[in-house]
Amino acid sequence: MEHALLLQKIKSIASLARHNGATGERFAEALTQLDDWDLRRINPLRFAKTADLPREVAVDYFVLGVKVGLFDFLWHTICPWCGSVTGECRSFDQLSTEPFFCLFCHAELPRSLDVEIETAFNINPEIKEVRIDPFGNLKDYWRFYFSPNARVPPKLRAYLKEIRRTYVAIQPDQSEIVRCDWNAGDTYRLISLDRHATLFFTVSDGTSACESEVDLLPSGFSSQQICVSPDGEGLRVRNLGDD
């Protein structure tokens, strides 16, 4: 983190907010304690509690921080049911008022500012270049595509974890086998939250023709619904995108 530049920005904020110097120092110190993940999607109210600052002071610092170039706004469309992030933009005027589709809930939902839109703050790259890998493992993938600020009931949150079967990260122009314990006749979903794509696959009971591979294109899966063999090696997925 560029500490000299950080302190310069904090000083500018303090002069605009008319708070004493000790407040700015406490704010800066708490900011330096955050890791790259926490610096990407900062919740001012949670930050205020951690930094032992009044909520209104923290919100003031973050909003003015955007003005002086310490932070950037992040606007997320959040599913109010499961808490998944279905869209992100950096400018308020880029937000759509149209209904949105939650891939995880497989449902179309209305979009309104007071329920489905989350405002978060990202540290400006001049202060700190945030380096995170959403695809490193299932925990990081979930952390990236689900908001920690969503008020998801504990039972639902536990259920969302329970129904997850497996996670596979596939490099561009490569393929991987997706396999888990599945039962003949059951239907499962393969979801790519980053491509906003879903594939339903039914495990054959022996009466249906089976497929063993599918392509993941930049626009989504090459098929919407397929049948797989219960005894095969699994479902091979080819990643034909750039990420």
C-alpha cells in the first residue's frame, strides 16, 4: 500500500469532513489492516465497528474518499434470496431498472435500490493494487460471487452449502472432468457464475442416450440440458473462453 499517498488522501478527507486528526489516523490505521479481499468490497458500517469509529463518521470518510480518489464506488445487484452478486458496475448511471435473473435461484426478480442494490467501496488502484483470484478454490469463488452483506437466513445459508457437490476451475482452452456422487434418475445443475451460465444434466437410468462432454463458451454452455451416464468417468467440460 502506498502509505504516503494514503496519508495525503486521509488529510484531504479530514479537511473536508472537519474531523480531528486522530480520527483520520484511526481510519488510516484500520484501512492498512485489511487484506486484498477486504479492500475490494468494503462495507463502511462493518469497517466503522472494526475501527471503533462512529458510523456517520466512517460513511463520511468513505463517500469523501471517492471524491479525493482514495476509493471507487462499486454497485452490485444482489439477489435478496440467496445473496449472490448477479451484476457489478462502477457508475450509478450504469445500473439497470429492468428485472434481473438470479442464476443460483433460477428466478427472475425485480430490481430496486433499497433491496437489490448494494453500494460498496473498492480501494483505488493508485493506493493499492488488489490481487485476488476468485477461481483459486470454492471458498474464494463463493466469496467473490456472494455478498457477505446479504441478510440470508442461517438455515438457507446452511442449505446452500449442503447442496454444493463439487467445484472445478478450468483454464482457458483446457478441459476438466466434473464428477461427484450422483444418483441415476436425478437431475443436477452445473453453474458458472462468472459466465452467468447454467446446465441441467440428468443421470441416465439406462433408457436415455448419454453425453460425456460439453463446451463452456463466453456466452454460456453449448447445451442447456443433457443426460449423462451413471457409470462413466464424469462430464468433461471444455473452457472455450478467455478466463
